[in-house]
Amino acid sequence: MKTERQRRKVSGNIISFALAVATLVWVPLSLVADAGSTQPNTTGSQETSAKQQAPSLPQAAAPGVKTADQGFMNVEVLSEIPADQLLPAMRYMTFALGVRCDYCHVQDNFESDERAVKKRAREMMKMMFAIDNGSFGGHREVTCYTCHRGAAKAANMPTLSDVTPITTALAGGVATAPAADASKPASPPPATSATANLLPSTQGIIEKYVQALGGEAAIQKIETRVDTGSLETASHNMHSKIEIYRKAPDKVLTILHGARGDSSQGYNGTVAWQQRGEEVKELSGDDLARAKDSTAFNPGLSLMKNYARLEVKDIAKIDGHDAYRIIASRSSGTSDQYYFDAQSGLLLRISTEIDSPLGAIPQDVYYEDYRDVSGVKVPFLIRVVRSDGATIYKWEQIQANVPVEDNRFEKPTEKPKEAPAPKH
């Protein structure tokens, strides 16, 4: 059937490229849904709002939206979710269990049911959904990480290293705190005591950031930018060259030169697409949102526009630097944290979450080694830290206002597939 031939075969190359592009997004995906909201959230506390908007279990795709079983081959438990949410769900499981894709899947034959662990994973997802439905009203409270904690096999008893010696407990007089839950946002760095009236305003921090970058006039003069460098994710054994072309106001092209060939993703201001080999796919949903987000030349310049509420919370330590921490909240109750150097004004870190149908992955993005590029400071080193390790982007060269033709960003024409040879 025609619909069967259109289903995608998943490969490690696809997931590697998805991971690479995902980490370069300046603004989290879920921001798009709330971008139209500019009014402060004044009804209740952020904590209460977040509780009321607790994540729900995987939802079926809306009518007319391609489902996972329509877009991919041999999908069972998550068959009815939107197709563009399947890979985020798979990525979450790799983080929660501390494994790679080939733990459950046969490399280059992901639809195969050859491995028993894949069937077991389906059973575990059904069990997890049953617990959340039966005990938590359909809200996502129990996830893969709840039991696995980054291990393929969940522990059923504490190890001796986890037990506080009796003498230590008696001497301290207090119980030890439980280990942090990686499914929750990472704890902010230790804060320096500061009263609210000593902290600058959000507007003041952003204005200082603009000046630290080089000033509004210099920023506006940058119409194109070409970043070339390397990408390294040791935990996934990924070492690649990467190029990013941007053109104001809303065009971007990312090219990843991997061991198995080149992959690319682009957005021309209207249409987003992805190409691997001769296969070209138009992006929609969260994939489209991610492509749009990656057009930004500088992160953190649109906080006033993109969030419902901004609060300068305190001063934290980031790699030895005092940094103002801004909690940027959406009307839904979710939030991100931005850290700006109190001395230089530059952005040091963004802490956020990457959501998926199965759970959220905390992520910290560090911006380092700022250098001048045509009058604007740009970070030449970006570290993306998640529970499974770090992805390092090292830019060897960043050029501004170089000629970049519009046709670079257009969706490539997919070559027609050759019909199979007739059987004799």
C-alpha cells in the first residue's frame, strides 16, 4: 500500500541529527504556544498554577494530524500520538534508563521486534500509564525515571553506599536528603543573599545585556551570520562538523556532517524541512516550532515578548561568576531560568526542560568564550548539559554579513523513488 511505503524507517543517524538540532534551539519549544501572551500572570502563585497544569498522559493526535503509526513503522503503544512526538518520547527513555537506542532497537532496522527488551518496554509503558490513570487522575506523576533513575534495570533494594552509617546519622542528628529527581528541573545554583530592593529590574538586566553584546545598533546591523565548527557528544559517540547559516529576519539552515553522511534542516520563513540523503520531509508541529526558534541570532533578547511574567529572583553562582537569575514564566505555569553575569551583563546559562509524551528532560545551556564578531559579542563555546552527558559546540569561525543567497533555505526537491524491478 502507498501509505506503508511512506512510513519512515528510523535510524541512529536520524536520532543523532534530531539531538544535535534540538540542543541548539535558543528558546524552548513550548514557548511557541504562549508567545501570544504578554499579560502578567497575576492569578495565584507560580507553584499553584503549575500544579493545576500538571502534565497529562500522552494525548492522541488531533483530527487531520499524522499519527505515530502513520509516520513510522511498527508503532504499538504510542501509535496514536502525533508523529512528531515519537522521537522526543524515545529520547526521554534513553535518558531515563541511561541507554542508547540500540538497547531496544536493531541498528538500521528499528521496526524489528527481534529484541525481547523492546517488547518489555511496551509492557512497562502500559504499566506506567495504568498507574497514572488509576492513582493520579491521568496526570503524569510516575515516569520511567521514577524507578529507573538512569539505570537500565531498576533497583529493588538500597545499596550499602546509599545507607547512611549509624555513627554519621547520630553525629549529624538529621536525616540525609533524598537524591535529586532528574525528571524535575535542576536545582538552581547556590544563591547569594540579596534583598529585592538591591536587585536590578528585569528591564535593566536586559538593557545591560544588549549593551554588553555591542548595543542595539550593532545588533541590528547583522543581517546574515555563518557559524562553522564542531559538535561532540561523548555519551553518544558523536563527533561531527556543523555549519549554521542565518539570514534576518527568519531564515536558517543547519548542516551536520556525520559519519554516515550529511543531514540538513532549514526554514525559509514559511516552510521548514529536513533532508537525509535523498529523503526530504516537510516539518510540522513541534519540529516546525524548533526550526523557527533556531532562526534567532542571539538568545535571551526577547524575554519581554515571549513570556507572561519575569521575576529577578536572586544572585546565583555560575562557574564562579555572580549572576542575576530571572525566572521566566508562561501563563501555563511552566518556567525557564536565565542567568546573566552581574559584572559583564552577558548571558551565562539558560535552564529549561525538553518535554515529551513520557516525561521532561532537564537541560542547562552554558554560553562561554564570547568574542567580537563585527561589533557584536557571540559565544564561541556552547555546552548543553543533560542527564546523559554534555554536547559541546565549538565554533571555529563565525562570520557576519557575508553573502548568503535566499535559495539556500528553500526546501530541496526530493528525487522520485525508482520503481522496483519487475519480477520474472
